[in-house]
Amino acid sequence: MTAKPLLLFVSAHDNADPWVAELKAQLPEVEVRVWPDCPDKAAVDYALVWKPPAGLLATLPNLKVIFSLGAGVDGLLADPALPDRPLVRMVEPGLTEGMTEYVCLHVLRWHRDSPLWEQQQRDRVWKQSAHVPLARERRVGVMGLGALGSDAAAMLAALRFDVAGWSRSPKDIPGVKGFHGADQLPAFLARTEILVCLLPATAETDGLLDAGLFAGLPRDAVVINASRGQVLVEEDLLAALDSGHLRGATLDVFRTEPLPPDHPFWTHPKVTITPHVAAITQARTGVQQVVDGFRRHQAGQPLVNLVDRSRGY
Ligand code: NDP
Ligand code: OXD
């Protein structure tokens, strides 16, 4: 009898139970093991991973495909021993819908001045604004128009925001003004009152959200970063908030996670923090993508959502 292909689930964070249950239900033709339960490393054909121990994947000599539990693969690519096998990143509706909810929530929150009203409530102040703008009067800019950014931008446009997007290559998203490449970044920034960052962390995007970029935004602009902490220069953001140039920031991701208890972001009056929860891969729909990749690979068909290692995403 031929042995079933073996898939190894490795995650530093996720509770393996829902994943194993979904994998067994949706992929009965595969044997599933959860690291560190792996008596024969040579038997592992596929790996489904989130933050695996550095070097672990290199010890699996017959590994055929690496599936990432996350959309962002910067952590995996940082492992110098990452084996040269196809790397499939996570693109699944749960992650996309969750991110779009997060983006809309925080864009609306800043658009409707909620932080101000919350402060006024704490201070028992009744003071109305002379003008409460509509979404159609608010210019939002989304950096990164991939699986997540394109969906979020389209939903913001459906909420009637005046939306633009910036990406490496040109895009055509209905209701979203397209900007691309370094040359068009200044024009994109100049028209952006609420900036949403959904770029991957790569060599090119490292530290992109810095003092120079903030200076290109209009006064009172807001920054929402739900991509990776590496994209943001934290001291520059603090300086732009403290100088009064920026109105506020919502941050879900940080250079060091968990955010250290003494970090100034925790208590900054203009900063809202969430603990890297903007979007979470859902087991049921996430496994569907793994099933699709597994079946494609078994049938000798091209894999989708493959990471281009030279680009870093
Ligand atoms: P994609 O790879 O689908 O999209 C990336 C987008 O960024 C593309 O539009 C790409 O342009 C653009 N881009 C990349 N590099 C550059 C550059 N140098 N200049 C301009 N544009 C660039 O990724 P996803 O949308 O799936 O995910 C985005 C990121 O979100 C992930 O990498 C991850 O870091 C983060 N994330 C955060 C989560 C959270 O909970 N906080 C959850 C999930 C993901 P082009 O289209 O032209 O290639
Ligand atoms: C991801 C994340 O990249 O959750 O999927 O950050």
C-alpha cells in the first residue's frame, strides 16, 4: 500500500485543532501531523506554516511545497535556510474580508472624528463641529492594491469615499484612482487625508513611511498601518504627530511584537493600537486554499499565489 502524502502543520501561535479538523475533513487523502510530532522528517511532503522555528524547513529533505498561513511572508523569507521550494502565500476570503472590515472601521472612525468625541465625553465637553464632511469629501489613499488593498479600496469607494490607490504596477479598480511607482507617489500623497498602508514588508518598502513621506501628506492627515511594522519609521511618526502635522494614527503592526510595555505608542494621545489582529486567516477558508494548492501540485498544474522571492512578496 502506498503511504499517504504527509502534511506538517507548524505554527508558533495558532491552536492547531481547528486546522487539523479542517485539513482532515477537506483533505482525507493526506496524513496530517502537527510539529513537533514528526518522527520521520523525510516523510514530509507539504508544510503549512506560521513563524516556524528558523531552519526547521531545511531539515525536511523531501518537502515539495511550503504553504504560508499568513499573507505576509517576510518572516519566512528572513530565514536564510529557507529551502528553495515553491512558497504559496495565503489569499483567502476570511483574511480579505477581515482586513476590509478593519480598514473601513478605522477610516470611518477618523473620518467622523470619533477620537475627538470620545475625548470630549471623558471631559464632559459638549462642543459641536461647524462642518461634518461626508465621505465623498474625504480623500483616502490605500498603499498596496493586492489581495487585501484592492478589496479594501473598493469597499471604501462603495462607502462613497474619494479613494485613490498606489501600487508598483498600474491597476484598474472601479471607483479608485490609480497611482503607481515612485514617480507618482508624491501626487498620491498630496491628495491623501487618510492613508492606509497594506504594503508587504520588503527591501523596497522597509522604512517607506518616514518623515519625508509624512511631509508629503497634507496637514491633519491620518496614518493607518495594518501591513508590517518594518514599513514604518516609528520615531518619524511620533515626530510628525507631535509637531501637529499629522492628526492621528491607527497601528496594528509594530517593529517589535508584542509592543514593549514602555513604548511611547501605548500612551500617545493621537495613537490607537490594536495587537496585530486586523485580519486573521480563517481555518475553513484557509484550508480550502491549501486543498486547491495540494490538488494542483498533485495534478502537475501551476500553483497560484506563489511568492516571487526576488520581489519579496
Ligand atoms: P499582495 O502581495 O497581494 O499585494 C501587495 C501590494 O503591494 C501589491 O499591490 C503590490 O503592487 C504592492 N507593492 C509591493 N511592493 C511595492 C512597492 N515597492 N511599491 C509600490 N507598491 C508595492 O499582498 P496582500 O494584499 O495579500 O497583503 C499585504 C500585506 O498585508 C501582507 O504582506 C502582510 O504584511 C499584511 N497583512 C497584515 C495582516 C494584519 O493582520 N495586520 C493580515 C494579513 C496581511 P503590485 O500589485 O503592482 O505587485
Ligand atoms: C498575515 C498576518 O500576514 O496575519 O497574514 O499578518
